[in-house]
Amino acid sequence: MHDGHPSVTAAWSPASTIEYFGGDEGLVRELIALFLKSSPRLLDTLRARLRDDDLPALGKAAHALKGSISNFTADGPARTALELERLCSLGRRDAAAAAVEQLEQEVTRLTAAMRAFERGAPTCAS
């Protein structure tokens, strides 16, 4: 294993994630399936807590989503979720609303990349 999480800024890299998990593509595919199943519910929770103006609960939801995302990348949506947590702790509702919107877009891009990977052939020849 590497010292840090896979680092992806522009797009998620399946190869980096597989390498991060010691070459275990099967495990990565399982993690992807779990993330694709749970991420819509996590995003719904973010939107609901924002609508309720419940910043402490929004921060907790952002933390949960960040934990799920961090299996795949430490950048992009993981950083946005961390920033959302911070904004919630500071009581900055307007900035938090913008972060929720950005996070939704980033998670949408991440899940699209994951679905493309799921449809494709295995990336490891071993």
C-alpha cells in the first residue's frame, strides 16, 4: 500500500485505486458497487439537511460521504466534502449550499466514471 490515498484531480483513475488496494481489482469492484448503491442516499441526505437548515447534521452527512469517497480519491469530491464539513462547523449556510451543489456535480462525475469502469474489461491482466 502507498502512504496516501489515490490522488486524482481531473478524473478518477481505476488503475490508481486498484494499485492503492494492492492490485485487488475484485475488492475495488465491490467497493464501487457499494458506493454506487449508497451515494444517491447520501446525496439525498445532504440535500434534506440543507433544506432543513440543520448544519450540524449536514456536516455529519458530509463526513459520511467523505469517508465513502476516500476509498477512491483524496482529491475532488473528498476535498469538497471536507470543506463542506468545515463550513457547517462555522455556521456558513450559504457557502455550505454552494459546496453541496459542487459536491453533487463531482460525485455525479465520479459515479459516471465508475459505471464506465464497471462496463469495461478488467484493467489488470493478472
